[in-house]
Amino acid sequence: MSAANDTRFQPAMFLLTGIPGQEDNHVWISIPFCLIYVCCTLGNSVVLFIIKTDPTLHEPMYIFLSMLAITDLGLSISTMPTTLGIFWFNSREISHDACFAQLFFIHALTFTESSVLLCMAFDRFVAICNPLRYASILTPLRIAMMGLVSLLKGVLLIFPLPILLKQYRYCQANILSHSYCLHQEVMKMACSDIRVNVIYGLVVTLASVGLDFIVILLSYILILKTVLGIASHVERLKALDTCISHVCIVLLFYMPELGLTLIYRFVKISSPLFQIVMGYVYLLVPPLMNPIVYSVKTKPIRARIIRVFIK
């Protein structure tokens, strides 16, 4: 009888949310979202195409950039179907399994992107602090291994979360506050004891994204120390200029996440709209801006794009 009651009262679906209070304007709101997704897809695809087809760009810096573009494409594709489904067709329902799969890809790719940014910081560190050994340290095999470890780290750290979520009963209100599934929201829908998810989620986030950010910060402290030791002012600026693009995308990736974490934990806001907008900024802005930043700030890529479109 107990098992029957659990099945009876357990919602079969989660309900996603678009922009609260703006349901009548969802079709119009979908226009900027469509433009963002199109720009994300085209921008990152163009970067990948240019790096693949130009042999002069088959260097560690640009190989890591291609890894970043692939990760950004994955993040965009992970959120696109449910977001546009809500804005276009008011399709709010998502099954438990589909929701668990979506949150797995979103979080795994987020962790992977953090690791790729760390690899790019290591590339800049070696290029500036130990340029004579750059080619011997960042060999093609070592670069491939770094990319594989970044992917495996994201997948293996997140893999237990949807498995744990699948074991729980969901008998509370099943309305999520975003147009996509996030672990921190879904676990709160469970009636079961979720302490394992809370502790594990916090630990892996600090051990992965938090540690990556600290190591990136330390690497730039060492880079700055090395640059300040260069006698020539022109050489200093040239060395720092090679880091500007990476610094920009690091800020674009970590600042929205840090801001969202602080808002959820320490700031009380009566309207949920700000949190929802911050959630969109966190997942949509980095994939949108990363190819733009590198296209504008990296001369070889910028020149190659100009040649492609002029032809």
C-alpha cells in the first residue's frame, strides 16, 4: 500500500518556467534568445572552422580555444530545446529522466569549461614564464591528454548526481524557476533526505570550479611577476596583450557564477526575476561572448575571419 501511495503522489513531470508575469510576451522575448543561440552557434562554429582549416593556427593556444568553442556549443545546445520550447509553444513539462539528463550535461560541461580555462591559463603561463620550453612542454599528446582529463573530470564528478536524484521521491511542488533543469533546484523538489546531494554538490563545486579559479589566479600572479621583470616596456605590453583575451573570458565565466552563488546564499530579493535573469546570463553570455572576444582581440583569427567573409 505504501509503494502504491508513493507512486500515486509522485509527480510524473517537472514544470519549467519562462519569464514569470511575461507569459503573454514570450513570443517577443524569444527573439533575443533566438539571436543569442544563433550567434553562439555561428560564432563558435566559425572559430572551430578557422582553427581546423588554417595550419598556422594548429598551436596549443588555438587548440585549447577550439576545446572551449566545443564546450560552449554543448552548453548552448543543452539549454536551447527547453528554453525555446517554453517561449514558442508554452511546452513547460519535462519528464524526470529528461530533466536529469539535461542537468547532467549542463553541469558536466560547466565543469569541463572551467578545466579548459585552467588549461589555457597554463598555456599562457608556460609561454611567458618558460618560453624556451614551450614546445617541449605542450606537445600534441600532452594537449590531447589535458583535454581528455578536462572532459572526464566534468563527466565523472557530475555523474553521481542524476543517479542520486533518480532514487528520490518527488511529492512536493514540482515547478522549477528556470527554463532548464539545474541540480540545486531539482534536489529541493525531493521529499527524501537530500543531504548527500547538498554536501557532494558543494564539495565537487569547490574542488573543481573553485580550485580551478584559484589556480588560474595564482598563475596570473606568477605571470605578472615575470612580466614586471622584463626590462623593455614594449615587451611587457606585448606579453600582457597575449593574456587579455583569456582574462576576459575567465571573468565572463566566473563572475556571473560567483554573483549567482552569492545572490542565492546571502542576498534576499523579493522578486525572483533578477535571479532568473542572472541564471540566463550565467549560461548564455559566456558562449556568446567567448568567440567575439577572441575574434576581436586575437589578430590571426580576426584576419582569417576577414579573409573568409571578403572572399
